[in-house]
Amino acid sequence: MSTISDVAARAGVSTATVSRALNGKANVDPELAARVRQAATELGYQPNGPARNLRRQEAAVVALIISDVENPFFTAIARGVEDVAHEVGYSVVLCNSDENADKENRYIDIAIQERVAGVILSPSGPAAGVAKLAARGTAYVAVDRPLPDRDSDVVLVDTRLAAAQATAHLVAQGYERIGCITGPAGVRTADDRLAGYRDTVKTTKNLVRRSEYKAAGAHRAAASLLSQPNPPDALLVANNAMAVGVLRALQELNLRPGRDVGVVAFDDAPWAELLDPPLTVVAQPAYEIGTEAARLLLARIADNTRPPTVTTLGARLIERASSHR
């Protein structure tokens, strides 16, 4: 059976470097870590997992807790996290909170019990669960939404500005009664997108609806808005899952996006440009959110005393036919 010394000799490094590389330490050069992993594979070397975990008191595993595993925005974040983590020897465990704070809290408890090296999460509620991570000294990073009343590493998108720009685009296309369908009150992204919309339009009376970040809720919200005596002639929709419900409501009412009702939705799903007419979207850099969050987490794992970092990325409007008359 091969030993750690055999791997070190094959890779041309010290046994300490082999140990750091195979344990996913962030202070190992990625090229060097890849050489060590290749040597270990060629020799069939398997580190003693239980002994390693006893020494480190943690596993080379990152827990990723996202709000909706069905939403392509979050799956793109997951891909970004996994790509960076894999490069330095970490595995990623994916957890779906389903926008449920209790479920999120249970996953945090499991992460603590399993002694994961760190947690990346899209917060669904109060920061009570994260306080347990902090108390234990477990590294964590928030994505998409900041943690309430807690300074932490976080990766965000300026969605208030993006919503204002999307609404201004609809105004420029000649739409006059622009409505907004956004997520639940108290969810930072939902509130920011509504605020950006309100920054731009002159009146919002009877033009705003909230629902869960799901197609069914958005379908009901769109039907409610569009059945009014004086309905909106354009809609800003807060995410791509909601866009599905809105488009279904338009179809049921024999209304065509663009010609009859302008539509702009957040997030560029793969199907958006395949629609007739193609859907105008606010594209968020989901993959980059994931890669940046993973890098921040690895830095936090290496040094849990460093000051918190807030990274804010930009979004871009992709104009297609659904927002043109």
C-alpha cells in the first residue's frame, strides 16, 4: 500500500505539502495541488479519512445551501462553487432550503454535525442558524442576499439598479402603465427589485403584486393585475420561475408579450431566447457569484480572523422582442 511519502517523492514535494494539498488547504498553489492529486491517483494512495478528520476536526467538504434547486440561477451558482472547490480538493454537498428558514436551519445543524469546512448559503430568513456557525468558528459566506444584522462575507448583485434600468427600458419603449411582480416582503432581492422599479415610474398604485418566487404565485399575481379595469401594459418580473407563471397568464388571456404587454424578467434562463417572442431579461452573473463566493470561503477557512468582504457585481439588460411593441 502506498504511503504519503511515496506520493511526496512522486510529486517532488514534501509530505507536509501532500497533506495540505489532499486536505484542500487554500494556501497550496493550484498547479502544485493538481500534481499531488495526480501522483496520489497514479499510486492508488488513499489518505486515512477518519484519522485526517480527527486531526483537522473538519471534513474537506463545503455545504452549499440554496433557495431553489429548480431555479437555473441557483444551479449556475452551484456550478461556480463546485468548479473552484474541486480545484483545491474540496467536495460540495448541495442542500435545497426551498425558501424555508426552518429547513435552512436544519441543514446548518447537519453541516455542524458533519464538521464541514465551510458553508455557502442564500439566506431564507433570520440569521439565527448562522449564529451557530459563527459560535463554532465554521467559515460561511452569503450569496444573493446579505445576512440580516450580521457582518459577513457576501456576494451580491446590485439588483435595485438593474430593476431601475429595466423599468427605464420599458418606459423608453413607450409603455405607460408598467406593473411589477416581485417576491415576498422581507426578502432582500424582492424588496430591492421593487425599490428599483419605484425609483423609475411615476405611479405604482394598483400596479404591484407580491408572491412567492414560484410560477404558481406569479401566475395568480399576473392574472390579478391583468384583470383590472385599467391593467398594466408592461410587467417587470422578479425572477425566471415567476416569468413562467406570467407568460402562462398572458397566454390564457390571449395577450402577446411585446405587442400587447411588454415583459422583462430577471435571470437569463436557457429557454428565454427560444420563446416567441424571445424574452427580454436582466442577466445576473450567477456563475461568477458562485466562483467568487467559493474563493471568499476558502480564504475564510484559511484565516477566520480576516475582516468581512462585501462583493457587489453588476447585471446587464439583454433586450429581446418581449419588451418591444
